[in-house]
Amino acid sequence: MRFILNVIWLVLCGLWMAIGYVVAGLICCVLIVTIPFGIASFRIASYALWPFGRTTVERRDAGAGSLLGNVIWLVFAGWWLALGHILTGIALCVTIIGIPLGIANFKLIPISLMPLGREIVPTDEPFATR
């Protein structure tokens, strides 16, 4: 079932959202200071491309640096990506078939706003529920 949902997701919205994250990552990698944001953006792009069967957990070693980075990310790129998830989620929820995909889009909003200090893990692993 995950495979089918991921394929439908990829066709309807995953590819476009992943392209948005890759563009944000490329822009962040232009400057040396924002390379960690670019790496986080590329990581989320893979998650936005194939989300079912994976989840995000907080990293235990994330500290004040990731909090400061998340605030900077929120101002410059996070709210644009979150807006894309909101609009895509609403558009998907218009149809009955798209409702699970719309809900999954809404679940991606927190990580699009605050990506640093998060880790993407498979849902099958025992530490995925931390």
C-alpha cells in the first residue's frame, strides 16, 4: 500500500514539492554560510519525494544552533515551502481520492518550517516513535 501511495504522491505533488526543496537547497548552497540549510533542504526533498513509510524524529543532539538556524530558515525559505504544502494539500483534499495525500501534505508543514534538528527515519524501525 505504501508503494501505491508513494507513486500516486510522486505523480500528483511529490515531484513539484521536491523541486521546490531542491531549488531552495541550491540557493542556500550558493553562500558558504547557508550550506547547512541547503543540506537540510536536500534531505527534505528526498522525504517530500517519497514520504509514505518514513517519518521525522527530533535529534537528541540538536541544540541552540539548530534553533537559531530554524528561525533563519523560517524567515527566508520555510514559509514559502509551507505555503506550497498548504495550497497543494487543499487542492488534494478537494477530491475524495486525494484526501490521504492532502493530509500527508499537511504533515510535512512542520518540517518545512523547522528542518534543522530533525531526522528522517523509516517507520519500521523501533526508534521511529521517539
